[in-house]
Amino acid sequence: MSRTIIISNRLPVKISRTAEGELSFRPSEGGLATGLGSIYKEGDNLWIGWPGIHFQDEEEESFVKKELLKENMLPVDLTTEEIKLYYEGFSNETLWPTFHYFNQYALYKKSYWQSYERVNQKFCDAVLAVANPDDTIWVHDYQLLLLPDLIRDKLPHVSIGFFLHIPFPSFEVFRLLPWRRQLLDGVLGADLIGFHTYDDMRHFLSAVSRICFLSNHHGQITKDGRIVEIDAFPMGIDYDKYARSSAAPETLSREVKYRTSLGEVKLMLSIDRLDYSKGIAARLQIFDLFLEKYPQYQGKVSLLMVVVPSRDSVDKYKDLKEEVDLLVGRVNGKYGSVNWTPIHYFYRSFPLEDLSAFYRIADVALVTPMRDGMNLVCKEFVASKLDQKGVLILSEMAGASKELSEAIIVNPNDKHQVRDAIKKALEMSEDEQVKHMEIMQATLKKFNIHHWVELFMQRLDEVNQKQLKMNTK
Ligand code: GDG
């Protein structure tokens, strides 16, 4: 019987060790996990990935494997060195900065590349140990760019989809990578390659044409007699989950609590993982400019800034954390008073009920990444606004800006433009807020995460039918 196998760097589970050394398993709440839940939990389907912990011994490894298998998950064990070189190294210090146009931060280290190759092979071995030729395989994200072709080599007719969750840079940036050809050849092992936006897809096709000398016809490439289709599939959110959570009694009671402590100020919200691509430092400088240029708002508006710790063993992220701490202190020191704090800054993550309460009380969401594949936070903010009041300020560098054109769209590098957008958002009439919110909600409700999964799987099936027809001609 054919089945579907999902592969990503991380399994959709959080495993932690209690003080007594016991292991606890919690399902991940991420959008991808929710969307693909309808697939991998079915029948014999599987999700393959790194479980996020190091096994202490073989006994523990076999226990974890057994537990995960009950949930249709198969762990790939990675050593401490592999995490350092393949994950923190090549994935997060080479590919991540390059793909987000921060190529000046990229490290080109042979040891990182060699580990990336080895770990992609390790994932391939894990897949080959369980996959059959008539299975459908869906590989996710930049940590596994080589995997489609490695699988293709051993299972030439198996159906393989690949989705990139981060931007694909323009050819002029991508070409800087010493391993550009191998990376493209790796992904081209898939039958269908998906990106969040049309621009990412165009950049990929241009890189394939300039580096691999393969031209495309309406997004279709023929490689070694095989069809490869490339297209944009903008990822949605689990809309109903956020709408439901926004109406939940626990969320409402937290909202009341926060509103009471914050007083009568207008509230702007920003939520990101700590990352230089998210434009956190620039956002703080913009808020400073705003309070300076429009002093009538001092004491009247606060910024609630949630920064979720991330990749804190990578140097660039440690530096960024210090910069953000410094900027928050500077703005609060410059403008704050005994009864007003300009920036409420939290460097930690919150449970969904708090997140929903924040989305509810925010008058404005300030989502200004320098680059973002999609950005789900802005979509969650919109889905949580049950009364349709609230304004979204959104960077044109986020994939989401292509769908949410009813937001106030800004260039995050134009600090004066964003400064004035904040004023415009705070002064927008309620009628206008509702008008824009209504349109954005209708879009997000329709193009939700379930729609995204169905669309991709359906298209993968169509490509395979096409391929079959071509082979039998
Ligand atoms: C990558 C791409 C693309 C955040 N803080 C808390 C929390 N979160 C949740 C949000 C949201 C998710 O984390 C962040 O998603 P983003 O899309 O904004 O960003 P990345 O993590 O960088 O994701 C991105 C995405 O992949 C999907 O393809 O959109 O462009 O970079 O869901 O709600 N969740 C909880 N507490 C927090 O404090 N519970």
C-alpha cells in the first residue's frame, strides 16, 4: 500500500527531560505540524526528522523510537557535532543569511558543507529504510536541499515534492555560494518544487537557467527526461484555531488582566523569533523616531515586543540580543515616566492563550521584517481580530505582503515612511479598519493551511500523472 512520508529537519514534537531524568513528549503547535497533521497521522504515513534531543544510551533511543512510532514519527539521531556543523553551521550560518539577503554574514566553510552533505545522506538512509517506490515523499526546507536528488538516485520513480519555507534569493546573491550547483541539482531531484511567492519561484528558475543551463516553459523544466514543476504555494494558517482561541474564556480573562495593567494607552504589538532578518533593531529605532517626531503620542502609546529566543549559540544572534537589549533600554530611559513604559519587552515565549490576548488587545501590529519567506504572525493577528478592529503595518519584504495588500505596506529600510505609517495606523477611523480587516480575513479564511496542503498534494499528483503519460508515450 502506498503512503505519504513527510521529512523535515525537526519532528513536530517537543521532547524534554524532567528534573528526575524522565522524558516528556509534547506535540509541536507550529503551523506546519497542524497542517500536515491530517496527513502524517493517517494509517501508515510517517514524519521523519530530528527529535531535538541527544539520546543518553541505546536503551533510551529505542524507548523514544517506540513512543514516536506510536504517533507515526521516525527519529533521525544527530550527533552534537552534526548539530554544530550541519544545523548551526551550514543551515544557519551559510544558507539562512544568504537566502535572506544578509550574505555579508554568510560563512563558507568546507567543514560545514561536508557535514551538510553527510546529514542529508543520513536523512536519505532513514527514508530508504522505510520507503517504497509507490510512496509519496514531501521534503521540507533549506536544511534538506540535497535530499530530493539523493532519494531519486535510489528510487528513480518515487513521487517527491519539495517546499522551501524561506525566500529564494535573486541569482546575483545565490551565485555567491560555492556549492550553488550541488544545491540546485539536489532540489531538482523533486517532481514539484514549491515556494511561498511568485518572486521566489522566478529567482529559482533564473538560478537554474544560469547555473544548470536548464530553461523552463511556464515553470516546467525537463531534466534527464524527467518533468520538474516549479510554482508558488503561499502557506496559510489554521484560521479557525486562531479565531477560536481568540474567543476562548481563558484568552478573554488574560486580556482583561493585561488591559487593566497597561492602562488607557494604545498598543502596538510585535512578535518574532530573535533573528536579524526580522528587523527588530530597526523597528526599535523607528519607534524612537516616532516618539521624537510626534511627542503628542508620548504617554499615549506603548509597544509590546515579544522576542522568542532562537539560535542563541550562534554568534550573530548573541550580538543581536545585546543590540536589542540596549535599544529597548535606551528608548525606555529616554521617554519613559513613572506611569508610562514605552516598550514592554519580553525575551521568552508565551502559551497560545497569552499570544491570543496580545493579538486581541493590540491596536496595531507592527510586522516589519527585512526579509521573510511568508510571516505567519501577521496572519494570526488578522484571524484573531473578531471585532475586525485593528491595523496591520506590514513590510513589503514579507511574503505575506503579496496576499495582504489591505495592510499598510511599508519598506522597513525607509524609517521615516514606517514612522509615519504608525501615525496613520493609530489615527485610522474604525470604519476604515473594519473595511480592510474584512477583506484580509476573507482571504486568510479561504487560503488556510488545509487548503495549502491539499493544493500542494493535488499538484504533486498531477505532475506524476503527466510524467507517467510521458513515459508511456
Ligand atoms: C519560517 C519562515 C514562514 C512566536 N512566538 C510565540 C509563538 N510564535 C509562533 C507564531 C508563528 C510562529 O511562531 C512564527 O512563524 P513565522 O512565520 O513568523 O516565522 P519563522 O519561525 O521564521 O518561520 C517564515 C514560516 O517558516 C512558515 O513557512 O512564514 O517566513 O521564516 O506561528 O505564532 N507561539 C507561541 N508562543 C510564542 O511566544 N505559542
